[in-house]
Amino acid sequence: MQGITTFLTFQSRGKEAVELYVSIFKNSKINSSMVMPGGDQLLHASFTLDGKEFMAMDGGPTFEFGEGTSLFVTCDTQEEVDYLWDELTADGGAPGRCGWLKDKFGVSWQIIPTALGKLMSDPDPEKSQRVMQAMLKMNKIDIKGLEQAYEQR
């Protein structure tokens, strides 16, 4: 059976990144990890984030993460959004617009509450457009702000 696994190649600090990721997501663990003897260079790691398998390695300075690829995380509550946003932007991460951020390792993430999709898919185009306009003004998505835009008359 064919399988698809996301593989992250870091310039360096892959071991640190994997350890951070498994520490902040529920149902996560490092399955296996191999580092260069006498150092921290990550030769290979297999890890699980919220039940999904990933792999990682350090590839050196020629490897960079691009804006066109991100890890999309859905959250049921504002508390989840706030926690993940704070953890992933800490120590050198950077907030972006509309729920996007970059962590301190250069990986792009989208931290998106499930409420956004529900509110934007309302059959009333005025409501969904108000939600879209509110979201476009946000960095970290604020569910209450989306709901207020939705209910606005």
C-alpha cells in the first residue's frame, strides 16, 4: 500500500524542532531518531504529530522552507489557537496574516479555528463576506471577532 509522509529538511536544528513539535501537540511522539555521533546534527527522525507521521533531517544551508508549503492545523477552541500560536511564534517565530505564522525554524504553519470554515460557508453571501473581511484584518484568528462580523447587521 502506498503512503505519503511529510518530510521536513531543516538547515540545522532539526532535532530541536522535532522535540518542540512533539511537546506542543497532543497525541505526539518521536518514533525514532538518529543524530551524528558527537553532535546534534539530525541524520533522520520519524515522529508523530497528533496521530500523523512526519520525517525530518538536517540538510545544511542549501535547504530552506518556502512560503508555498505550510502545515495546516485546525483548532476547535480559541484556547487551542492561542496556545499553538504562542508556542510556535515563541523565541524567534513570526506572526503572519490570516492565521499564518513561521516558527523559529522557518516552517510555515496555518493555525485555523474550525469556526472560520463554518462561518465562511454560510449560504448568505453578506455574512460570509463579512467574516472574510474580518479574517483578512487578523494575524492570529480570533473566533469572537469572526462571530461578531457574522452577526453584524
